[in-house]
Amino acid sequence: MKDKYFNFAIHKYNKMNKGTVKFFNETKGFGFISEDESEKEYFVHVSGLVDEIREGDNVEFELEEGRKGLNAVNVKVA
């Protein structure tokens, strides 16, 4: 029983969120993603990208605590 609970907790923590790239400046290397479910916006830095992204792309991402709040990381085009 412990193993099932433990696996569930990890899976939930590493949940992939879905959203849309609202803004991304390739020159400066940052932008914002709007989460589909909550419509919250999260900062994304080029260092958190798996794939190249553009404004309007549908993406999947994880959240990680940054210096000024949650950041989108492991961002890939959906």
C-alpha cells in the first residue's frame, strides 16, 4: 500500500500542465505561458525550454519555484 501512495504522490507532483504561449521574446530569451485550466500566467526562460516555442503555440510544462514565484520549465510543444 505504501508503494502505491508514494507513486501517486510523485506522479501528481510532476504533473504536466497545458497552456498557450502568450508572449515570447527570442532575443531576450523569456516570455509567459497562460495555463489552460486556471488561466494563470507563468514566466518562462529559454533555459526551461525543451522545444523552441512561439507565441500562440500549445505547450506542456511543469512548474518550479523561482526567485519571484512559479516558473514554467521542461516546456515542450504539445
